[in-house]
Amino acid sequence: MMQWPAGRLSSTDPGGRRRVSRRRALHIGGAGLATALVGLGPATTSRAQAATPEPVIEAQFSPERQLVLTEIVLSALAATDTPGALAGVWVPGEGSWTLAAGIGDLATAAPMRLDDHFRIASITKTFVATVVLQLVGEGRLSLDDRLGPFITGIPNGDEITIRQLLNMTAGIYNYINDPVIAVDYDRDPLLPFMPEQAVEIVRAHGKADFPPGTRSQYSDTNYILLGLIVEQITGRSVAAEITERVLVPLGLRQTSFAATPELPDPYAHGYAVDHVGAPLRDVTRSNPDVAWSAGAMISTLGDLRMWVDALVAGSLLSPELQAERLDIEAWPSRSVHLGYGLGIMEIGGLLGHNGGIMGYGSWMMHDPGTRATIVLVTNLGSTTGGIASVIIFAEIADLLFPERGFAALVPPPAATPVA
């Protein structure tokens, strides 16, 4: 799930580097302003893809800057008992850095690899929103169309617009809070589940969280509904639409919409923990239909770098529709600015998305002004995300943009539940 933690964990040493205490409580989890489910499904070779091509050689950051970035990652892994992480930072005119740190498979002690595949969870929403906006551009859908004619039985469905589904102002109950997901899926990531069951959960819940358009609240249900609408309009699967409209044009060869519980080779195993002190559970294999169009996709570090740059640039949309996408609804925040557009997050001026699901926590963010890009994943997480990924993102963003208040995103250990 997506998370927006509040508070501050880091302190500043005399050299200006932000350090994370290694004595912090282990396995701290993320609690925040919003959470969002993402797709699952790790572990075999039945759908193996070629490894991500070697990137073009770019100038690297200075050794000193690389050391600080590496220390941020290693410190966060140690503090949270997270097995491994992949991270990359690219700043045109300044340099680049990538790191594969820690263990990708605890059973074999195999290390993390830069071309590992992993579940990207709610980052899936950026792909779904792009397809929806393309359908709007083709005149097959309008942002002002109502939900009711497409899917019946949703509270306030005849008032909720496509725009409100996209920007999280619809007021629809988040199906992942139901015990079927919050309890049963947590116990068994291979839980049999279909997207239509998410709709039934919302219908059975029987009431809206708030009237549409009156405020913002993150709900994975919105994007399950959007996926079903895409399929009604096109007569094809949402996976096929994303592949044809986004993945193929941009050459995102290592990105896919999961159809089975397996991940393509090579992949990083994902882990979860039940409580502090408990052994890590391998949750790599899971049912992608639990998250479906709210979070079932798989990618790599290199592909997410290309995608977030294209997403923020509006490469696949008209300028008018890109402006609609970047019409950000501000969310309450005590420090760094937070907001959500049409399937895109804004944090402190950075645009992109994050994701959290059983086994993985991920971030991809891009700064339009400096064209800096941050992409990372950690392989310990739950449906509320992975706290190590939040720490790493916040501290790297704070290093690059110290004036924007990113350090306040790192939660204090006493305020965070077990991941």
C-alpha cells in the first residue's frame, strides 16, 4: 500500500549527512495519511524475460556523494531488519548512482541484483490512469462521465465522476480494509480472489466514506473500478491495453501486468513479518488478482526510471490531458507538501508514485525542475508498505532537496506499528 508517514527519525551529523539509528526498533511499519494496495506475485521461471539491458554509461556522482547515498540505504536496511534494496538516483548535469544492497533470497543468500524484477504495487495506478486518459483523448470516455452507468450498486455511484475516481475524491470505501484482505490475504498471499469480489465488498459495506468531491482519501477500490471500466469500453483486458498503449511504445520490456503468482527471472524474493522478533515469511508468490488494476504490475529499476520520466513529461498524452493529470488535489500535511492528481502523486515538488504490497515497498519520483529521478525498492513489506523504502526515499530526497522538508516524512519508531 501507499503510505505517507509523519514524524522524523533521522538526526543530522556534523557533516550534514542524515543517519538512521541502527538501534531503532526492528520491523517498524508505515502508518500514514493514506495507504494503497499493489499487485503481488513472485517466484518461478515460467514467464522468464530477458534481463534488463545494460544502461548507457553516465557520469557518476563524486565518491563522497555515492558514499552518503550508500550509507542511507545500508543504515535503513540495518535499522529495520530488511533483507535488501535496489536504489538509483539520476540528476542531469550532476551525476548518477545505482546500488543493489543486501539479500535477494534468504534461502540461498543470493544477493540483490540491479536487474531484479519486483512487484510495484500502487505504481500500477499510474499506468491505469494513463490508459483512462488516452480513452478520454479518443472521445470514448469523459472525465465527467458518472460511475453508475458502468458499475451499479456503488454508494453515490450516480454522482461519482471518472475524474473523482482518478484523483481519490470519490469517497468510496477501500476494499483492502475488509477482513478478507486485511486478515485473510495477509495470512495467505495466494488467497483465491477476483476483482469483482472487491466490488461486492464495497456493495456489502453499503455506505460511502464521504460525499464525492468534498475531500480526498486514498482508496484502491477506485482503480479496481477504473480497470473494469477500461475493459467495458475496449472489450479487452486492462493488461492488454496497458501493454499496447504504454509498455510497447515506451520500450518497457521488463514491465508486465502479472497474470500468475510468479515473477519473471531474475527477481528479488519478497518478505513479510508478523510481529517484532518473528521470522521473516517468504511472500514472493501471491495472487495478483487481489490488487489487480490497483497494484498487480511488476517491473525493474531501469524500467521505472524510464517510466517516471515519461509519466511526468506527458509523453503519451496531449498537453491538455497532461495538464489535467497534473491538476493536483492538495492533502493535509504538517511539513512537506502532499497532493494527488489523476493517478499521480506530488510530494515536495516531486511527481510520481509509491507502492506497498506483501513483500515489497517501492518509490519512483521525478523533479520537473532539476529533472532529478529517484527510484527504489525494498523486499520487506505488507499492504501498508515497507518502512525501509520510506526512510530511504525521504533521506535521499532530503539530501538532494534539503529545503523541502523531506526528513519529516520519516516516522518516529514509537509511532509506527510492525510492518
